[in-house]
Amino acid sequence: MNIRMGFIWSTEITDQIGMSVNNDLNLHQIDPETGKRRVSILMCVRRIRQMEPRYSLAWMHLHMRAKWREPKLDGTKGQEVKGLDKMWNPQIQPENACTEMKGSFAYHHVEYDVAGRAFVVELRVMRGPLVSHFDLRHFPFDYQRIHIILKSEKSSDDLELVAPPDEPSVIAQPVFETLLDWHVTKYLDVDMKEMRDEMTQIRHPAFHGEIYVVRKMSYYIWNYFLIMFLITCFIPLTFLVELLGSIHVRLTLAFTLTLTGLSMKFVISNSIPRVPYLTLIDRYVLLILISNWGATTWHAGTYLIADEQTRHTVDLAMTIFCFSAFVVVHLLYYSWLYVTFTSHMDTLKKLNDKHEVHDRNKNGDNINKQIDAVSARFDSKEETVEIKTKL
């Protein structure tokens, strides 16, 4: 039976997925006593179209392949097989999808090993928003984790999800044509877990994938941190204005710096999501405003010192203290930024090293190219070719 689907997919193409059907029996074995099945899950992240931390959403384009053993179809190679949609299915669905993923569809076909044993393969395309938690406490020196959670409607007593040992789930490169503010890491971190239904208390097997994305902070350094640093530099400089007879000049400068800092605060607040905690850049802006408030309070308080000589001596001591505090506070703050940034980079480096070792042991580079080549066929809109696999 020939099927026209609007995209290219044939038995010749699916053979490029990378899994050798001759070595699948152990991976997809069925427990003879309980009937518990094992289903392998392979994920390819084709594209990350958009990230919206304000709503904790990431718009994804995903390709999934699930494969399981089907003894009822043994020995049917070369025959026309009908009713695959009515046979046993793991019923795998995206758990953290915000809405129904538009443009999603699935296609099933049968593969056979050299002994004629049958394996059902489900190829699925999913497009839509996924809910992920974005932690912006270290904004803009932060990295985020995008979660991909697929859950089976079957019980963990009936089904086990596994990852193919010689085929890592991958991220197609490049995936972030529209993500100008993020750098996407190369690897997809995968773990098979169980999820408990709150109502029925039934445990369900789940595929849990994480994509690490690192924010490109250069824009925020040049446009926010540098500007605020230059504004801060004027705070201790107000003490250099001659005190005697010029207190009003100091107050005018201090009030001007306060208004300038508040203006920058509003600009920064409008450019980042509203979260119920302070980010790194929020702390810096508040530090500047509090420092300027302290300097303004001092300038106004000098009116209370009647003796001019005492006023001059105390103001000189306060000037030295202000300059010293300016240097120390900024050294501590920027050291904190450096430690935070290097800690994030160390975490990502360990993840990168783990997957590089995995790929070297499992020939992952070659598999990634094969999956990327097959994924590109999903995106083809110019050709429509008959699917030659018989269903």
C-alpha cells in the first residue's frame, strides 16, 4: 500500500537511522513471564525556535523514534501488514507540552532482523511550546535547562523505556537560528525516570531530556553594567566639590545621579522578565542607588556641623572612606560575578566531557550525521515521494 505524506520517508531512508536490527533483540526483549516490554527512545532536537523566560516556555521542533518488539508480526516480512494502529502501542506523549503540539504527526512501519523477527518503529514529529523552569537569579550570567519530558500512558509494570546504548539522542546543529540571545550546547542529556500519577498513584515510565543553553552576556555587559558602572563612578567624585559654601552643588549632583540611576532601573526592569526575586543585575542597580542615597544623606547632614574646621576634617575622612568603599565593594561584586560565571562554565564543561567520552566509545559522531540527514527529510516541503513500506 502506497502512502503520500507530504514529506520524504522510505524504507531506504529509515535504514539510515543508525540502529542495526540484528542487535535489537536484547534491547527490546519481552519478559516471558510478565509480558513487560522494553521500548527504546531516540530523540533528535531539530530546532529551538524561541525561548520566552517570562512565561517559562520554549518553542521546540522535535523528532522522536520509538521502537519495540512485536512477536505477532514475526515471519511477515514481504507481506502486507495492516492495522498497526490497532496493535499494542506504548502511547508516548509529551508531558510538559503547554498546549497540543501543532504540526505533530506519527508514522509507523515494521522492521525485521535476519531471523525474521519483527520490530515496530514509530517516527514522530512534534512542534510546539514546552514548559521549562527558568532560574534568572544569576541573570545575565546564567544558563538554563530546557526540559523534554515524554511519558507513556502504560504502567511501569508493563513497560520500560530505554535509551539505545550505541545511539545517543542528539541536537541537530545549528538549532538556534532565531536565538540571538543564547548559545545552545551540543549535547542532549537523557535520563529514563518514572512519574507517579497523583490521582491513581500508578507509576509511568518517562523519558527526561535536558538541553543546556547559555546566555550571551556581552550585550548586557556593554549596555547595562558598563553604563551603571560609569554612573557609580560619579558618586565618590561628588565629594571632590569644595564643601564650604557649595553643599547645594553636591546635593544637586547627588539628586541628578539618583534620577539617572532610577531611569536605568526602569529600562533594565522592562527588558527582563518579572520574577519574585533579585537577579545579579538587580542587586547591582540597588547597590548603586543605596550608595548614592548614603552620599546624598551625608551631603545634607553636613549642614548640622556648625564648626567649619570640624566639618572639613570629618568630610575629608568621609571622602577617604567613600573612595575605599567604592573600590572594595566593586572588587567583591565583580569577584562574585566571576565565580558565578566560572562555576556555570565548569558545570557545562563536565557535561560536555561526559558526552564526548560517550560519543567516542559509541561512534556517536557518525550516528549524529545520520540522524541529522534523516531529520532534514522531515523539513523538506518541495518534494512528495511515495512511502514504499507496506503497512
